Amino acid sequence: MATSWLSRAAVLATSTGFMALTLPYITQNPALLSFFPDVSVLDDHLPISLRTGLFTTTSRQGATNTTTSAGQDGQQPFVCRPRSYQTEIVSLDPLVIYIRNFTSPADTAGLLAAGEPRFAPSRVAKHGRDQRTPDRTSSSAGLPRDDPAVACVLARARQFLGAVLTDDDGWDEMGPPQLVRYTAGQRFNVHRDWYDAPRPAADGSARRWNRVASFFVVLQDGCAGGETYFPHLRTPARQVGRERRAREDGEAAGKKDEDWEWTDADPAWRLHQDGGVAFRPVAGNAVFWMNLHANGTGDWRTMHAGLPVGSGLKTAMNIWPRQYYADE
């Protein structure tokens, strides 16, 4: 019995010594953790529990692929993490869905880093060409789709869409993403995201496309005003509660849309005094809507506006998934 106990103690001491010698090396070489099932290493820092000698396990079900890029200015490399976002249907017809926690602060930092050098006065498609217009006074920045942060958020949007998109290439159907920025006094008057007639594909084929849906993802919300307003949208009467009373109190005090300063306790959207629904900017949250009817024609009820920013700054990401039509 004593010999058996001594043998077990010797094995335990040997194992403990091995872990003491190897754990520092493992923590400096995260790739070695691939030998352990269901262990996820986030960023290039190991979880505290791992650094203290205990492994933390995370389910990989539903996780997106991890993508990294070289860090810039001493920042850590970007890592694409799965998101647990929440959805709420605001309208069934047309379909409008509010998405909470669609992007993380790390996603925002990556997207802004990719877009900051590219900002220029916004343009619109009018009379067959892209041009500047007093209806849109914001700044915009096209995003490179091969940037890790951009690719991560686009993949999340594509997963959200599910079977809505049927093209196999998974590239053109998401369309070129864009950042848009509003500062004090800037706005985008009522407009639509879809085109009157489908546009020709850029690959020279006879295919044509239109923007089947839109994501408007808020990244920076440090502003007064700046709501996204759908004048033709209707939503259940239960939304008429505290938010309407608060707006009425503000209007009685002479406040205008661009003067309204939201707090975290305020609801995500309100019934606008002129009819329709206005969504306040909340960083990390998104509004999704379908632009087209089942027959491919545009739905006028999805016309919307970026109401003027009274002060501060609002930055968001536009994602416009495309629906392609067969060669004619």
C-alpha cells in the first residue's frame, strides 16, 4: 500500500514538474494549443485562467473563421470573433429588423482604421451618374473588402441573410461596403437605397443587379440628433409610451430633432411627430431592411433620411447586399 502511494506521488510530482516547465513555453506559443480540443485563443493574449495554469474551453459552434492582420501603430492584430447579437422585428411589411450588438468595439476600431484615410464628400447616383448634391452633405469612405475587419463584418451580415442570397461566389453579392460620417449640421434628405432599374454587373456579363436589402450599422454615436428616419414606416402602438411623452416634453420646450440628446435609458426608436419611425444612433447596433418587393421592384416604404446632426459626430457602415438577375 505504501509503495503504491509513493508511486502515485512520484507520478504526480513528475507531471506537475512537466507542466511547470512547459506551460510558459506553451503560453508563448499559442499554436501548440491546437492539440487540445475546444480551446479558443482570443487575440494574442491568453485568458487569465490559462495564464494561471487552468484551461478555459469555448464552444466553436456557430463561430466565424478567425482572421488576423498585422497590427498598426503598436495595436494588436485584429481577430474576427463570433457575435451574440439580438434582433427585434420593428415591421413585417416592409421587413425592418433592429439588431443589437451587431459589432464590437474591436470591429469598430478595425473598420475606422481601414476607412479613415478614404473619407471624401458623399455622392449620390443621380441622372445616371454619381455626383454631389445638397441633399447629402456627409462624408463617405469606401472600404476594402479584403481588410480583415471589413471581411469579418461582411461575413456576419451574409450569415444573417441566410438563404436570401443564392449566388455561389459570395463576393459581389454583398456589394462594396462604405463608411458614412455626419458632423454638426450634416444630413441626408429622404432617399432610397434601391435603383429604379437594375444595374449592369461589373464583370462584363449580361447579369444585372439591385440592392435587395440594407444594413445601417452605427459605429460612433457621440452626437445630438442624427436619427435614421423612415417617414412611411408603421410600427405597433406599444412604442407610443415613454418615448413619445419625452419627445412631447422636449418639443414643448422648443427642442428640434437636431437638438435632442439621447441617453442610454432611452428607447432605440420612436414614433416621429410627423409620422413614421426614427431610430437613434447607438454604437454597435444596426437597422436592417428589405428594399425590394418579391417581384424585384423597389419598395417606396423603405425611403429614409439621415436627420441633421445638431452637434458631435456620427459614423456608420453601409452594407448593401445585391440581388443578381439571370443573363438575358
